[in-house]
Amino acid sequence: MTDAKKIVTRFAPSPTGFLHIGGARTALFNWAFARHHGGMFLLRIEDTDRARSTQEAIDAIIDGMAWLGLEADGQVFYQRANAPRHVEIVEQLLAAGKAYKCFCTQNEVEAMREKARAEGKPPRYDGTWRDRNPSDAPADAPFVVRFKAPQSGETIIDDAVQGQVTTANEQFDDLILLRSDGTPTYMLSVVVDDHDMGVTHIIRGDDHLTNAARQAQIYAGLDWDIPQFAHIPLIHGADGAKLSKRHGALGVEAYRDMGYVPEAIRNYLARLGWSHGDDEVFTTAQLIEWFGLEAIGKSPARFDTEKLDNVNAQHLNMADDATLVTETIALNGALADFEAQLTAAMPLLKDRATRLPDLAADAAFLAAKRPITVDDKLQKHLNEENLPHLDALAQKLENLGDWSRDAIESLIKAYMVANDLKMGKLLPVFRAALVGSSQSPGIFDVLALLDKTEALARLNDQITG
């Protein structure tokens, strides 16, 4: 049990797939709220669906949260392991007359629903066994245990995001707590686990809003305090439709593999439904400082890959150079032998990059092998008209004592002025000879970052070609 005065949140995914982007945002909101208040953030794996739950999915959820930096406090809870406790609570409700055994067959229940549909009523169980004595049932007949839901009045949820949500109790039938095979249902297990874990705030998607009243009734039936509910709107695609894979609703690991950094994902997900003034890009420390349920909107947020790219680019620009050097070498191992030059280049590289692979692509020229392979787009610039200029400049560069970007730029620009040449004329020639493609920083930077001997050798390879 947890100190009731301490704020405790939880993320409770079902391990039937990877940690998708909507689940990641739910985890983030719970984590940020707990961190803001100095509370606890717990992880519970709701693995009661044995047919669909997999260890692979459990590992993916835990790994995804670790990559996002959303480490839970304490151990990971597994709902299935708590099944004996769930059954114990059902027995407690039976003893208190707040639940009962229902011996109706599946066919009988379906007949009740068909009858209700025919009468224009909601299809539901009609309470046949609500007040009957279990001794009326045949010996050893299978049964489920149902909760005695209140049949009159209202159930009111004071939701921190949605406001007051009122539901007439007559809309509820008596939900099943324990199946005929003795396994507890989701609705009961969630209530028991949240109570036993000391959860004070349940922050989850508003697709669970219809469950809140049901769960509140179970809390009341057990004389337990009801946690503060906060149901957050779901994420939609940029077109306003329900988020799907075509919008970019992938698993967290896919965003990692595409080269997004966790700081940017946290930042972007936080802005999907929550805001702090006009702040669009912020640090995780600022998120923790600012986060509150009162700033969560009621309308669905829209997932926009272009905005995510923009946020990621800004976080790359703010990132530590040494960390990015390590990430870049991990993507292109050939750059390990050029770490010093890569470190010197990183301020330029990260200013141009949107995702991590952009860094590796832009830095690839450092480790390129001679002779440089020139792509078709640039090959045309290495012609009889341009090569003499390249030769003349290579000779001047060979005599340059100060191998710095500014000195290189001054020399080349002076030559262009003296020969009435424009930048668009010569720079593609240099790019072809030094890089072989258009994927690199500016040519003056490329020359300065390359060892002088290497740079001149690349130029001469094309001159003498």
C-alpha cells in the first residue's frame, strides 16, 4: 500500500502489441503529473487476456518506456498475478449481498438481449438471478458472479478533464465480476489493482469514460475511496479522422528506428492535448515543472508528422554534441575513425538535421573512400570548362597556410571575383569532387573539416581523372 496523501499514478497497458503512440502519451501524462507533484508513477501490465498477451509485447512496452525515459517507480505489477486477490474481493461482495451468482446460460442471456432489442430497449441482462436463491439452480450448474448495480438514481463522476459526467443508474445492468471458469473480469480487476496499488489519479483515454461510472459503483460497493478520474481526449490524424497507421500511429520503437530522439517525442506528445501558453518546444524539466491536468483540453489532438519533425530538429539542435557523435557513429561505423572531425562538424550537422540519420548522411563525406564516386546529377559539372578552374584553385589551396573555413572561403571567393565566376558555377564542381553528392554541409565547411592532404587528393583525383 502507498501513503494515501502521496499522489500515485499508473500506466496500465494490455500486452497485446507494441507501445503505440497513444499509449505512450497516456504514460507520459501520468509520469509528468506524478513527477510534478513528487509522487509515484507505477506500471501495471494488464495481462489477463492470456490468448493475446505475449512476452514480446511486454518486453516492447517496457523497452519503449525506458527509451522514452518514463521509468516507473518500483516493481512492474502484473494483473494476472493478482487474480487470487480479485477472487477474494468477489467473495467479499457476495458475503455483503452486493453481488450474486447468476446461473443463466449464454443462450438465455442472448434471448434476453434479443427481447430487449425487439422492445426498443438497450440489449442487456434482465436481473433474473438478482434476488433468487442460488439453491433454485440445478446442482453443480455453472454460474457467473454479477455485481448488484444500483437501479435508481445517478452515478456522478467529477472528471478533472471532462468535468462532471452524470449517468442514470437505470442504464446499467449487473455486470459480470467473475466468469464461469472462475477468472475475474477486467472491470473488477482494474478497481482492485488500483486500490491495492494506492492509485490516487487515473489518467487515461476518454474511450474509458464509459467504464468510469461502472468502476465508481464497485468502489462504492466496497466502501473504498474513488480515485480522481481524468479522461484525456484521443489522438486523431492531421485530417481529423481516428488515428491509424496511415497517420503515423506506429509503435514507439518505429520512431526510435526512424531517428527521432526521446526528448522530442516527449515534447511533441505532451503538446498533443496539453499546453503551456504558446510554448511549443521545451525541455523535460520544463514539462515536469509546468504540467497539470487543468491545462488538458477536451478536444481530440491531431498528430502531425511535419510538426513532429520540426520539434525533433529543434531538439537535435539543442542536444549535446558528444551524445550526437556517439549516435552518429552507431549509424555509420566507418565514422569511428574520424571522431575528431565528426566532433568538429557536429554543430554544423545538427543545425541541418531533422532526424538522426541525417547526421550520418551529412557526415558520410568524412569517411568516403577515394576516388570519390560522383552521382549522375553532379557528374555533369566535372566538364572541360570547369576542371581548369578546379585545377587552378587546387594549386592556390595547396599554398594556403591557414587551413580554416574563413581563409578557404576568402581564397575561393577572391578567385571567383577575379575570374568573373558565380557561386553556382564552381561550388557544384567542388561538391562533385569532394563529396560526390549533394548530401553534406557547405563546401567551405567540407574543405575545412577534411584534412588538407585528403581534400587536395580528392580534388586532384578529378583533375587528373
